[in-house]
Amino acid sequence: MAGIESINDPIRNYISSKKTTKRTKNQDRWLLKSIDNVLERKNRPPSEGKFYPSVFGNPCDKYLYMAYNGLLDWDTIKPRIQRIFDHGGTFEGRMKKYLEKAELYIDDEVSIKNEDPPISGRIDFIIKHDKYEEALLELKTIKDEDFKELKEAPKHEHLIQLQIYLNLTDRDYGVVLYENKNDQNLKAFKVDRDKKIWEDILDRCKKIMAMTIEPEECTGMWYCKCKNRR
């Protein structure tokens, strides 16, 4: 056995050395820092007295209360995150060109507002559709592992967002279109208007607006922005 171990040890050491991630060398740190310095910024929290469609995917009422009442802190957007946002922005520009070429484009960046409860948002695209006179299109870029996990429906938070747009514009059909950040493959999930989901959203808005005290418990995921609030 000792002989076998003496043979295996060098093999293990070789494999281990191959797995070790070495720091990238020969980098122009000045250039990288110069770019990062102009990208880092503070991100304004949601305005007080409004609900935004993107917040309803979070099940935490404490977070929604804070968002509605303007209590969320300013976020620091790090340079890498800003580049991710910018990459998503290029998706919208490219998709507009594709839709125009396919003669499906009607409009984009369409602002919507609801007075009671106060909901304010923006629809990515309104397009022509073969089965519907018009359809709403919501765009999302997503990392490879999450893209592969999507099999039958969009992510819950994206479904809720599109349901709000469908109900506020009195349309019956929309699509959540995902682009894989790694290889630009696409998935287009069909979404039919669901009035029960809309009623639940309205009831949640009314509950939050009626609150006079901030909920004590955070019921969101580990990354919920109210986790560390006391």
C-alpha cells in the first residue's frame, strides 16, 4: 500500500496544482481603475408613495412597505454590476432592430400609471402577434445556469411584472423573452392575463398602504434589502 500511496501523492499534487486559480498578471491596473471609477455610482431607491412592478416579485411585506414609504437605502452600484446592466441595455437595442426587421415592432419603453393604488412602470415593447392584435414583450438577460433551469414558465418575479402590465393595459397576452448571457440563445415564455393574480396584487397594495407600522420580520430571500434593518 505504501508503494501505491507514493505513486498517488505526486498525481494528487499535480491535479491540485492544476485546479489552483492563479492571479492574472501583466494587467494595466491604471486603465482598469480609470474605467471602474466612472462606472461606480449610487442608485436611487424607489420614490415614496408609489409601487413599481419590479418590487412585487419579492414576497416580503416589510420590503414592500419600505419601498412604498421611501425607506430603502441608496445602493452602491459596483462597476461590474453596472457593466451587467449595460449589457442588458444592449439587448433592448438589438431586439428593437430585430423586431423592426421582422415587421413586429409597434412601440417601446411605454410608460404606464395607475392612480389607485399608485403603480408606475414601463413596458419594454408592444408588438404585433399572429394570434393577437397586439402583445406585450418583456425582456430579460439571464446567466447560463438560470437559463437552463427555466423549462415551462418565466421566473415568478417576471411573471408578476408582466401580469401588472397586461392588466393595466387591458391586454390578454404577453411574452417574457430571455437571452442567455453566455451564448445569446433565447427562450420566449407565453403569459396569459390572470385576473386572480391582479386582484391579489391590488389587495397587497391596499394592505401595505393601510399599515401604520413597519412589519418587524423580513420574509424575503437571503438577499432581501431589508434583512439587516432593525
